[in-house]
Amino acid sequence: MKWMARAAALLLGSALLLGAPAPLLARQAEPAARPAQAPAPAPPVPLLWKATGPRGAELYLLGSFHLLRADDYPLSADVDKAFEAAGQLLFELAPEEMNSPALAKQMAQAALRRDGRLLKDELDADTWRRLQAYAAANGLPIDRLAGLKPWFVGLTISLGQMARQGLDAQAGLDRHLMARAAAAGKPAQGLESAAAQIAMLDGMNADEQRQLLREALDQVDKGDEQGRRLHDAWRRGDDVTLWRDMAAQMKRDYPALYRRINTERNDAWLEPLQQRLQAGPGATLVVVGALHLLGGDGVVEKLRAKGYRVERICSACAPAVKGRGGKP
């Protein structure tokens, strides 16, 4: 089972979700009907860890899902307590950049082809036929896709399929906590720039881009059961399933891409995170894509390897799960 498109969206979602030109997503974003009398679900089990520094500094590390539903709220009391304890927040992107009108323009510019070829010229006949069928079924003029790069079209399709399930970037955990931080007067910063995120997406090689697009079309044919499984695993706080069925497969099948959009970014984040851990007493809530926290390449294990105490915060978890931490 391949998860390249979903893993890429969860690892590198912030700029993409907010920057994708609205006309490409609008016709795809009709959520599935939900039962009118469905009982309210329990709050999601958080992927939340606390790292402690030598002088009392604390980092709360929260695994985000970039698209959520209204019924994914309210959040766990564990997350609320971490938010209240934190004097500041850190996201992949700073709120002012996430909310900037320039972000959509940056994405659109990166997605445009400038090599004199059309999207059709880069795809095999079967993939092009399937893309035509998808565009027709979703009311997307195929000529609007012709001048775009495969990575952008593939991720846009994946995100559109998730939107069909009622998952909304505007309801994503990042944006929710950014709004709460602004309302509470808590400063919030970013770990990287939108330009850096877009460059990593645009840096996919030709084979990776074509594969991402093919897999996105595969999931359309299957009704996107993988997208549902991913969201359900996140709601359960199931770090094992997220790692085993997504990140580990991506690492095995696409090692260069995995290294570029996951491992190298995690490594780059260690310095600013350690600076906060080496400071005096005070807490920071760090909110990043969930896969960035998991496995041996994840931020949780990397901080442990540096000698910091890191424990999972999960009042809804069994003792064995809480003890396991970030290393499935």
C-alpha cells in the first residue's frame, strides 16, 4: 500500500493547503453528508510530548493534522493544558506568513511550467487519460491543468479528495491554534519559511512527481480509504499506524524525497528547539505535522538522543502506550 501523496501532504502541508489556487480546489471541496443525529465523538487522542531542559524550560510537541472537521473539536484537555502553560508557540510557518495573500501567488508561480512543455508531454498515456477523466468528473477544464507541474496537480487532487470527506484546511489544527494564540496575546513564530517549503515540493524529481500524481489518481478510484484511515489514526493518537503505514513506507520507497521533506527539516529544527530548552523556566508549544515527531528520524527521538527527557502526555492512553513515546 502506497502513501506517498498522503505522507507528503501531512509532512509538508502548510504552504500547500493555504496556497493552492482556490479554483482548483473549489469544485472538489463538497464534503460528504454526515448523519444529522450522529453523537458527538470524543476529543482526538493527541500526539503530544513534553521535553524538559536542564534549567526548567519545557517544550510541548504536538503532532498536527493540516485538515480537520468541525467535529474534531474540542481538543483534548491535554492540549488545552499545554496551550495554557505555553508562553509562546512555534509552527512550521509563522502565522503572518500563513495568512499572507502573497502565499497563493508564490504557490501559483512555483506550480507553473516554464520548460516549454505541457503536462501531457510528461505523462504516460494511461495517466493522462485518467487525469482527463478526473478533470471532467470534477468540472475542471483540462486546459487549466496543462501548464502545471505534476507535483502540484497530484497534491491538489489528494487534498481535494480529503476535502470531499469534510476535511478543511481552514479547520486544521495549525490554524486553530494560531487563532487561539492571537486571541490570547501569545507570540507565535515559524520554524521555516514558505519559500523553503515550496522549494522542497518543487525540488521533487520528475519520477517522484509523476508517481505522486499517479498515486493521487489511484486513491480517487478507491474512494480514498487511505485518507480516512490516516485521519482516523491521527484521531486515535495511533503513532504506530502513522509511522508503519505511512512514513516508514515512504522512507523505503522514496528515500531521497523522505530525507528532503522530513529528515533534513527535522534536523534543521533541532537548533531553535534546543535554544529554547537551554533557556530558563518557561514553556513553548510546538505544532508541526504529526509525521515529523515519529520514528527514529522524528523530533522526539532526536531530542532524546541529545540527552533531553521527553515523555508522551496522553491521559487517554494506556500506560504501555504512554511509555512508548515517539519511537514505534
